[in-house]
Amino acid sequence: MSDEFYMRKALEEAKIAYDEDEVPIGAVVVCKEQIIAKAHNFTEHLHDVTAHAEMQAITAATEFLGGKYLTDCTLYVTLEPCVMCAGALSWAQVGRVVFGANDEKRGYSKYSTNIFHPKTSVNYGILEDECAELLKKFFQKKR
């Protein structure tokens, strides 16, 4: 399966968030070509600023695997992780992070590009336009 395939799965999660009036960010965790976790933003529903898609996905994936490390996993997320999520992904030692759209206002790269675990590889720009468009549509609806 390709990065595009899994990013489309993350976009499906983002669309669920959109329909639930959450900021439309979706994430999936893949291990050995199997999706082991799917998540989307849940901050409004839980009244919890830490309930980002990545945080929800990390929790679900580690529960699935029965351990706190995701070294053999790839996290696909529709928007560049924030510093909080990037830090959590570092602690989880995720093997790879793939994101769609850049987040120029709150993305981790605005603050540091060395935040992930040293063995984590990062790829970005996968379905970037589709990921960004869903976010633009959501915030235009809010205005």
C-alpha cells in the first residue's frame, strides 16, 4: 500500500471530524501494512485541548500493540503535528511520520525540526491540497 492510500484513510477520519464540527484532522497508525488505529480530533466533544487526532491515534495504537513504543509504525496525519503531538510521537518513538498539509501557524517545524526521535523519518505533502482544502472549508464555514 502507498502513502497516498493511507493518507486517504486519514482524510476519511478528518471528514468524520468535520461532520462532528471538530477541526477536521484525521490520523491513522499503520504497522506492517495493517491499520492498527484510526482517530480524529475530539477536542470539542471531550472539552480537552489535548485530544488531537495524533494523541488519540497514539493511545489506540499502543493499546492495540500492548506497549508504549511505536518503532515499527507509521503515523499518517492530515496536518503537520503541533509541538505537543510531535513530542508525544517522539516519546512513542514512532518509526515514521507522514503528513499532508503544512501548519504554518502551529506546526512543530515552526519551533524545531529536531523534535522527533532521532530514528523517526518524516515525509510530508502527501495529498497536501486535499488535506488543506478540508481545513479551509471548515474555517470558512465558521466565519
